[in-house]
Amino acid sequence: MFLSPDPFQKKRVECVQSLHQSPTQIVAALSGGGTFLLSDLLSVPGGSGTLIEAAVPYSHESISNYIGRMPEQFCCPRTARTLAMTAFYHARKVLRSESLRKQGYVDIKRVSPKNVDISHEIDDISESAIIRSTDFVEPADLGEFDAYKHVIGIGCTAALATDRQKLGEHRVHIAIQSLLQTIQFSLGLQKDSRSRWEEERLVADLILNAIETARHEKDQHIPLAHNPGRDSNKGRANAATLISGLSNDYPLYECIPLKLKPGEVVQGKRVAASPLLVDLYFGKIGAVLWTNEGSHSITHEEVIAADLPFNSDAEFTQAIFPGAFNPIHKGHLEMLDIAEQRLQERVVLEISVQNVDKPPFDYIELEHRLSHISRAKPGQAVWLTQTPLFAAKAELFQGTTFVVGADTLKRLADLRFYQDNVYKLHELLRMIAYYNCRFLVFARKSKAGLESMESLDMPDMLRSLCEDVPASEFTMDISSSDLRRRERV
């Protein structure tokens, strides 16, 4: 097919040259479109200094393996953001290995899968997580922050022209993940108005423009507050200490004209993280307590020091309700009310920003979940942690009662998560008991029927740590995943 000269090629080359001359480094994960970006970057001298790695997870199985779970929808903003966050953490691993090699650590062995209890992952459990686990997050050294300031992960999901009948709309979702911000752009394309080549060219230009937009964002250069202690966070800071910038109508910087057709509009959103939130994601802070009134951070040093309590605000640590809350719904709120009545304690939600075998969820996703919680129950407190496993939760929240569904308790006792080794399960239960933690268990209806303390097969050691909420008093019969599916219809 003969292609006429591209009038914007000169602008494209100039854009890439400027990118290569900057300190920006990129890892890209492109699915369904956008691969012209790679030739754009590598056909201009200097690409090796900019592009760290590129992946093209094209099939559904490949995407699922790349991000560590089966997405509920493959071509959507959330999947693009997950690809971008995964790419960002791939960049971190590569740069960390390179740094260690330069320091003389030449025998860097791959970390073998860990034995994990992933039973608490109420909404996003995956079969693959049963048999494998990776350490996406390790506590960062102070020097690492400077090394990652100019690293971005790019995620792209697209549904473009193909050789078969496509029922849905042609569309593309681009996400940019950096240390301080998550940006997404979405564009619906007029169907059957461009060739596949033209759509691919448009997607690559959109990605280049998104990169330039992220590079020119002034907030990405704000200083980071490494390892702030309790003294620097006494009292209640403004809630903006978690989110330093939010735009639901974020403009795209067009260094390359996109030549959009009538009705085609690029829709952008951006959430910028505060230094406090970045420190949480990078393991410099053990936990952050968030409410509508403000936020309060706890450092790892405070958590592990024998002569210091975990948190002076005891009312926020006596009863913890861990979950994904994606979204929070009526069933969660009823469990909160009943738990507070039975325990006579304030129940605080807990969301781990880090999940087993998956990258952390992005800043837009975090802001989305917190805003839903705020609207559903104004003033509700939430702990944000990096503790996806109950062993770590028990160590962090010593003496607490965990509010859980029976399905969560069932997974906690499932030997598949302990390589069928009952002694490993008993070791976990002894640790939970040692930290004086207990479970308040609610019945749960599932496709398999009613699950409750009475119906579950569990070790006596675990049963002794539990208090049952009878099914006659409350039964959870709402599925967060079903709610999300209905929202998309």
C-alpha cells in the first residue's frame, strides 16, 4: 500500500530528539496498538538511553501474566493504568539490579516464590497467586528516589481496526505512571474512518504526546519528604497530604497534531501523589491513617521498635476491617455497624496498596476508592498499608480484632496457600495468636451456598481465635465484582 509523506514526521522526530536529550527513561507495555512508538523511539539516535524495556502482551493470557491477574475488562482505563504501574515497577527492578551490579554485586539471584497466605484478598483472588508470588515492592534506599524521578511506565490498551467484524467501538486508553503521578487519556475513534495503519499511527502519536504532557507537568519535580517521623506528622494534616493534585479534565499537550475527526475528543485525568503517599508506596512509611479530616503516617522504625507503641491513637487500631472495597457497598457498611456494636470499638477500614503477586494499584485507583468510601460513609477512617498478608497485618496491628467474611477465613485455612503443609498454616496461626489478634467472622453467601463458621472446616487453633456473627444476624450476599460488572453494562 502506497503511503503519502507524513506531514508531521519532522515534528515527531523533534519530539523524540528532545525526549532522548532529557533524563527520562521509559518502560512500555503496549496491548492492542501503539507499537509504532517503538520504531519512533529507536529510529532516532539515542534510544538506548531512553527506552529501558518494551513489552507487547497481546493475547488475553499474556496480559494476565504480565499484570498478575485476569482483568475484568481488557480494553479500559484501569487495565491501561495497571499495565503502566507494572511497567514502572519493571523499570525499578532493572535499575535496582543495574545499581547493584555497578556496586560489585555480580551474582544477583532471582528471588524464589515465597510461601504466602493470600486468603485475605477478598475481591481480587486469582488462581495463579496460589502457586506463585513475587516481591513487587522492597523498601527503597534514600538514593533510589532520585534515580526514579525521571522514570515513567507506559500502559496502552486499544481496540483498533482488524480483519474481522468488530462489534465494539474503536478506542484507545493510555496511562502514564511515574513516581509522583498517574495520568490517563482515553480516545474513542470513528469506526471505519481510518485504516489500521492510520489508527496505529494515531495511537503512537497520542502516546508521544502523553509522554510530553507528563514531562512538562511542574508538580512532578516537587521535593520528596523521605522517612518523615511522628513529630513531623503530629495532629491531623490536611487530607491533601495524600493527593497533591487532582484533575478530572486534564488537557493533553499536543506537540504532534492528532488530526482528530468531528466528535473525537481526548479525555484526560490526573492524580498527583504527595511525598507522604510516595513514601508509603516505596516502603519508607509503615502505614498511613486517612480520614476526611486529614492523614497521619507511621514509619517502619516506629512499628518495629520495642519501646514504642504502633500508634498513640488507640481508637484507630482496636478493630480493623481489611479489604479491597472496590467498591464499598451496603454489605460492607452493615458489617461495619454490626462490628462496632458488638466490639464497642471504632472499626477502621484497611486497604493494602500492595497486593500479592501484583503491582500496587495506581494513584487514580486509590483516589477513586477513597472518594467512594468518603461518599458512602463520611468521616470513615481508613488505614493504607503495604501489608497484603495477614502475618504482616497482625504484626502491624497488634492486639486488634480483624473483621472478615467467612470466605476470607476459608481461604486463610486453605492448605493450597501453604504448599499443602499444615505446619506452615499452624506457624501463621501461632504468630497471629502471639500478636494477640482475633477475628470477627460474618457469614457469606456464595455460588457454593452459605459459608459460616459452622460450615467451615478449619483447625481448632484458628477456630479458637474467632468470634462468630450468626447468619441470622447478618449474611453478606453482595459481590463487589458483580457490582462492577453491572456498572459497565
